[in-house]
Amino acid sequence: MSPVNIGTALREVSPAVATADAVDTRVRRAAASTRWSAAAFLAPLLLYLAIFYAYPLYRNIELSLKAYTVRSFVQGNAPFAGLDNYIDVFTSPTFGPALSHTATFTVVSIVFQFGIGLALAVFFHSGFRLSGTLRALFLVPWLLPLIVSASTWSWMLNSDSGIVNAALTAMGMPQINWLTSPDWSLVAVLIANIWIGVPFNLVILYSGLQGISTDVYEAAAIDGANAWQKFWRITLPLLRPVSAITILLGLVYTLKVFDIIWIMTKGGPAGSSTTLATWTYQLGFGSVLPDFGPAAAIGNLLIVLAVVFGFIYIPVQSRQENQ
Amino acid sequence: MSTRRFSFKTILGIVLTAIMLFPVYWMINVSLTPSKDMRKSPPSLFPVDVTFEGYSAVLQQQMPFLGTSLILGLGTVILTVAVAAPAAFALAKLRPRGAGLLNFLMLIAQMIPAIIIAMGFYAIYLGMGVLNTLPGLIVADSTIAVPFAVLIFSAFMSGIPDELLNAAKIDGASNWRTFRSIVMPVSRNSVVTVSLFAFLWAWSDFIFASTLNNGGALRPITLGIYAYIGNNNQQWNAIMATAVVASIPAAVLLVVAQKYVSAGVTAGAVKD
């Protein structure tokens, strides 16, 4: 049994531990027919993946290698452009800022989501009356449609009528043009994104904490460890595999965040909150004259980034599973 | 002394939850604020002069959007379960060649940004003439849920005892019959988890709706809210009232199915 048992919550619902070895002989004799029927059961999924995943991704690569105009997009006879779209993207004055905004947005989001999520997980794990109910309520921000969260934050951060600036004024601090100042727009979308991501971190880290045996804490208590020492010497090291998973998933998810930024600032003002994800949407769908080639090129770049993190995540995750 | 610490923690927990949920409270508060007080400075912390003008605007203008989202959510649930459940059964119980690779692909598929899939879909849908149609949007929305569903289903189904399936086989049941009459009923919990998330994701989707269905007659509620925000005379009580209504599925889900939600969050992250 792994010391950190992250699947606890799932197992409450599904007693899912594979006991695969007990294959009946009768079943083995029917192996050939089973193979065929496995293929039949898998066929809809394989077809689905081919049409609705592989083909759109292929179209995307094609888009990025051709010089499309609106007209040739409809007619489908755009000339081959080689890597021109990629060169355009890399040499665009938007590229540098978009990349650095993406990096800032991702790193700052994850640091805060993870830090706050971990603190809350430890707090809720200590157990007290109502802790279960309150922990469930913490899920709300994560379950709300992103457009709901984003528009609520937009109004809360409104320069003249927002509650946040009203609170700042009440505390004697100057007002901030959260969404309309290039210095603050990235901070504004970060605040909203951190708020949305905390519940996810809380739930996963909490289930990780549930997997740490209480014996370890009791032993530490006998040795006279205080709460602080217990956290640094026991909780954090034993939570490391779960933490790695949480952070890697956070990376993958945060890279693709688009809705919140687009709804709150449209990547502006003056590109000050443009990330790679909003830039690709801006080029492809955000203007009167769509520029699909470069948009697809940025999109493919994003896929590469996400998949790189994915490849780091999968071995970490399977090591965790097999412990 | 220990009881005192007990209640101190509960109070701290309530305060933290209140801070976390303040934006939700604020959304409700603004939805009940009359337009004339909307620009009041500082804003009232409580709905002193309650109005339902925002909600009556929802009733008058947003009902078609809500209906569309409902159909969209249900359609996505059906498509997702129909595609994912049989495949997951095969992966978990029939152990075909390449099962490991397929599981791996499911994990990778979840990492592909929807905005990129949307662009590919746009090019394809434009050619096929299914832009701005509900079936087109249902298919697109299901791509968010299908990989997750396959992983959840196969994790659950691999826990079904082989003896149960073999007993059915000895009784002469085909694999299809076993799947339909034993595996699916036994997997009820995972069907609930998958359906809840598929519905919620389709209901909340903005990316696919705004790219593939922006000019359609039947648009989902996310676009209804977005159109409100884009209006020049922003009626924030109507926007927030729509947001409150759009949050109802999430609230219902949390109340009736909280254990499934936690299961889904954890399982989506760490199961394979």
C-alpha cells in the first residue's frame, strides 16, 4: 500500500483496484473472439479520436504551413508557405511580451494556488466541526462557469464602482485601475485565476494528506515534535509525489487558460495581459480579418509546451500509482 | 481547553470560507441591486433596496440561451458516455493490444488546449457547413469530456471482479450482453461522475461556443452573458442575475453529488 494514497476519494465511490490476474481458463480459450470483440468495443472511440482529435490537429498543422486569406480559407486553395507563419510569429513584437506574460501568469498562479491550497488542506485535515461542509463549499469557485467567475471579478475590480477599490479607499489606499491600466491588468487576471484554481489544489492535496498514516505523526509527537516541525519534516516530504502531480497538472491547465483573460481584459490594454492562448484566439477569431496561419502556428507551439509538461507528468504519475 | 480550540478552528474555517465565497455573494448582491444604485460609491454591502429587474431581464431575454445550454449539456453527456463506456470496458476487461498506448493518449489528449482544437474544428465545420449548429457544438464540447470519461470508466471497471463477468460468460452471455446488463449497472457511480462533469463542462463552455457557434440562432448561456458584457449600456444587475442562474447547475451538483465531484477531481488528476 502506498504511503500516500491519493485515490482515497475515488475508492469511496469505486472499489477500483485491479485484480487482473485471475483469468479464467474458459476465457483464455475464447481469447481470439475476445480480441475481436475488444476491437468492436473500441471502434467508436478510435473513430471518434481519429475524426475529432487527430483530424482537427492535422488541419491545424496544415493551417500553420499555408498562407491563408479569408478567401482561400473558404476555397481551400492557399499556397504552401513553409515556416513563414512560424517566422512571422517569432519575429512579431507581440511574441516576447506574450511569452513572458504566459510564463509570469503560469508561475505566479501555481505558486499561489499551491501555497494557499496546501495551507487550507493542512488546516481542513486537522479536522474540526463543520470541516467537511466548509471544504465542500470551497469547491464552488472551481465549479462555476468561467464566464461567471470572470464577469463577477470584472465588476468587483471595476475602477469606479468596484467593491475592491471601495475597500482600498476605505483603508486609505489609492485606487487602482485594475483592468484598464497596463501595469495592473495581468495582476487582475491573476487574482481571478488563483481564486478559481485554489479548490482544485485543495482537493488533491487534501486527499494526499489523508493517505499519510497517523502513526507517523504520533511517533513524531512522542519525540516531542511541534506542529511546525511535523509540517516540514513529515507532511511536506511525504506529500512530495502528490505535490509534483498537482504542480504539473497546474502547469498544463494554466498554460491553456484563455476564457478568464479574454473575458476580463481581452488581453489588453495594449497587449499587457496577452498570453499565447489569448494571442492565438485574437489572431484567429478576435478580429474582423482572421489570420489563421499565425494563429495555428502559436497554437501548435502551445501544444508542444503542454505535451512537454505532459511527458514529465506521466512518469511521475505512474510512479505514484505503482508505489 | 481542547473544546475551545475546536470552536476556534471552526470559526476560522467559517471566516476563510466566507472570504473565499465573497465573490459569489457579491454576484448575488449585485444581481439584486437597482440600476440607479449600480454606480453608487461606495457600493452597498447588502442588498438594501432589493430589485428583481435583473432577473426579469433574464426571464425575458435569456430563456432560449438557457434551453440551448440544457440541450447542449444533455447531448454532450449522451455522446460522451456512448463513446467512452464501451471503450473503457474493452480497455479494462478485454485487455486488447495497445491498451497502454490508448490510456497514454487519453492523458495527453486532456492536455491539448481547447482553443487549438477549436481552430481545427472551425476549418472543418466551415467546409462541412455545420458551423452554428447544435450537433456541431455538442461534438466539439464532448472532446473536453471523452478522454476524462475513458480514464474514469476504465479505472472503475477494472475494479469489477472478473468472477462476476465470467459467471455471465458461463451462462452464455455475449460480451455485449455482459457489458449492457452487468458492467453498466454496476458502474452506475462512475456514470454519474462522468455525466456530471460532461454536463458541467458543456454548460460552462465558452471557447467552442464563441468560435463555432457565434452566429447561430441557438446560442448557449455563456454567449448570452458575453453578449450582455459587450453591450455598451452594461446592465450589471442583469449580467449578474444571468450569472447566478448559470451557476445553478454547479450549485445543484455540489449539493446532491458532492462525493462524486471530489471523486472526479481526484480521479481525473491521478488515476489511470
